[in-house]
Amino acid sequence: MNHRGYIPSRERQARSKLAKIIHGKPFLQGSIVKRASKCGKDNCWCAKESIGHTACYLSIRIGKKRKMIGISGSFEKDAREWVMTYRQINKQIARVSQYCLERIK
């Protein structure tokens, strides 16, 4: 492996930004989903309405299966930020990969 001085400056900057994101914030792979469902109680308002109670879930893939994990309202903002951080990491990885591809050509 060559010294990092041989890596083009754009790639070095992209790698540096990626490292800052990874080490600076927590991240989660998945999506935040809001779903409405009926609670099943006969005397609840949702039994009479067409939509039910809304709840927030983290949708993740474990192996080949999708799993929905319920998220409390107080944790929803943090979970959304963690998912957005993961998306930023993916974009930055794609950018670094593109720079590496350019070096091969």
C-alpha cells in the first residue's frame, strides 16, 4: 500500500469526511415507517373510523426477512437522525469508491 500522499486530494477529503461521520454519530441501517393499525378494543374510536392509531417503526432487514421494530415517540427523532447518518455514510462510500475506480482507469 502506498503512502496516503499518493492518493488524490479529492479522495483523501472524501475518506476524511467518511471517517468523521462514522466516528462522530451513531447510525442505523433501515427505514422509519409510520403505520396505522386498529387496537382491537370494541369501545375505542378506531373501531368506528377507517384509520387506526399511528405508530412509528424501524424497518430493517435481517437475513432475507424484514423486521419492524416499534419506536417510542420520544426516540423517533433520534432514530430518524441515525437513519439519515447511515444514508450519508452510504453516499460517502459511493463517492470514495468512484474515486478509487478513477484511479484504476
